Amino acid sequence: MPTVPDDLRYTEDHLWARKADCVWQVGVTDYAQDHLGDIVEVTPPVEGDAVTAGEPCGVIESTKSVSDLIAPVTGTAGRGNSALAQSPELVNSDPYGQGWIFEIRVDADQDKDAMARLMDPGAYRQLTGE
């Protein structure tokens, strides 16, 4: 059964977001990585680019498919996880830890609204039937 940590927020597109001040770390959920299969390449948004909640901002490729990464919040793309360039399989083996994908910096005045638009763990479990 896929793991759904209680300290994260989630999107209907199966991304998770972890907030630290006004920086959100983003990755794909355990549910998503399981359904995608073996991850072979990850292309995060370019650092400094504007990202808009609900819009594609990167790509994740598996042996089964190529999928857009849909921004969970609006802000400015921060650093990407450089370890994924050499080891994209970290998304499969540790989706909530070493397999994180990128960061988004959110303006302080929009930060609370960003959290309110994301699903809590209970809602995400309901979405996935877990």
C-alpha cells in the first residue's frame, strides 16, 4: 500500500509539497511513482522561471510513459534535485526523501493561500482509495 505522510500537502496530479518558510519542496507521491513504473529521467523547471499552480512546469519520464509535472503552487522555481540527473530511480526508491524533484519559492503574501488550495493527507488518501 502506498505511503501518504501526514506532514505533506498533495495535489490531484499526485504531487506532494513540503513547506519550509516560503519555500516548497515538491516531488511525486508514492502512489504516482508506483503507477509510473521505473523512472528514467526527470526534467524539473528551470531555476528562476515563473511557475503557475495547475500548469505544467517539468517532465517525468518512466519506462511506461512521459508525464508533465504540474506545479502545485504559484511562485518561482528554485533549485532542482541535481542527484536525479545521475539517479532518477531515487524517485522510485525514496519519493518523499532523496527523490524530491524541485523547489518553488512563494511570495509571503500568497503562501497561506497556496497551502489552502492543496489537499491534506486524508483527502489525498480518499482520492487514491488508500
